[in-house]
Amino acid sequence: MEKQRPIIDQLSRIQEQEYNIFKQYSKERTRENRNRIFEEYSYLAEILAKKYLNRGVDYQDLYQIASIGLINAIERFDVDRGYRFSSFATPTIIGEIKKYFRDKEWMIRVPRRIQKLAGKINDAKEELTQRLGRNPSIPELAEHLMVSEEELLEAMEAGGVYSPQSLDEPCNDDANKGVSLGDLIGSEDMSIEWVENRDFIKRTIDKLEPNELKVLKDRYFRGKTQAQIAKELKVSQMTISRLEKKIIEKFRQELAVK
């Protein structure tokens, strides 16, 4: 135990130093203080940038992207929450790098008409929200943009636009009336950072069975009731209710993995 004491003391000093520099930055958010923190933890950007080499992108470009992630982590880190900065910064940097590759791939693979449509959706949603005094439905958005619902959903899925709305749409069944999918998953776990992270949404949706995916889209995109979906699929409403619970459980499980 005595042999471990110097190591424990060293770790305590490192944690104390980390606490002090971030506490100082929370009081004085100057560029000088931020640069000091960046230099202290730039090794994280270097290590993670090298991890994604050999994917057709130059190291310097990857390092710049990783550095953006590191700066974002510095800006968002709350030292009083009790965890180490490296534990917080690592997934933030990785997320920034993955977003770069995803966006790069998206520009190549997604048809241009869908790219253009995806770029119009947020503006259309804001305009309709102001006009209607609430979030517009999928049919209302499609009509406003003069496209089919399927085209709109394709553009929303391709651009990740759907994720906040799909989780904020209220349930219509009696047991959960007025409660959103995000609420059912758990407000403490489902922070705004997760909602905005379309990687999490896509990863979960990829694990849904075809019938589960249909229920998710019908319930949270198209605003259909369980009874309407049950009638279309020629099953009982209880079956749809069970499917919806399975969907929610898969979101919970994915959160637990993350």
C-alpha cells in the first residue's frame, strides 16, 4: 500500500491541477486561458487524429478537426460534475471526427435533390412553427415544401433533421398521453447533447425490425394513433403497444451502451 502512495498522491495533484485550471477558465473565459488548456490537452487531439489515419484524409486535416472537437469540449466541460476532462473530451473529439467523415460521405452518396431538400427543412419548420404556434407535422411540412411525405422523410433521415422532432413528438396512447419518447427514455439520460447526436439515433434505428421502424415512423413522424397503425397492419392495438415499448427499450439499451 505504501508503494502505491506516491502514485495516488501524483494522481491527486493532477486532478487538483485540472480542477484549478478549469475553475479559473469558468471565471475568466479569455482566449489566453483557453489556449493554455488547449496546449495542456492537445495530445488528445493528436492521438485521436492518428487513430483515423489511412482513410483518405491528411493527418493535418484530421488534427484540425480533432482540435475543433477539443475546443468544443473545453467550452462545454463542467469541472464541478466530478469526472476527468479526458473522459469528457475523448467522445467529443471522436464525435467531431466521425461527423466530418459522415458529412463527407453524405455529400458523395446522397442525391443532390435530397441534399437541397434537407437544407430547406429547418427554415420551413421555423416558418411553420411561427405561423401555427406549434411544431408542424410531417404532412404540413411536406405540403409547405411541395414534396411527398416519403421524399421529406428521406431528406430528414439523410440530413439527421428528424432526430429532435422524433423524440419530442408526444405519444397519443392513453397510458402515455402528452409524454414524449424522450421523456419515456428518461430525461436525465436523454440530454440535449444526445438528442442532437444523430449517430445515436441512426445507430438505434438501424437495430429496429421493419415492423418496428414502421411503427416509429407512423407514430413519431406521421402522428398516427396506435389504433390506426393496428388497422393498417391488421393486428391488435395491444400488439402495436408492445412494439412501441420494444422500440423505447432499444433506445434505453443504446443509451446504456453509450
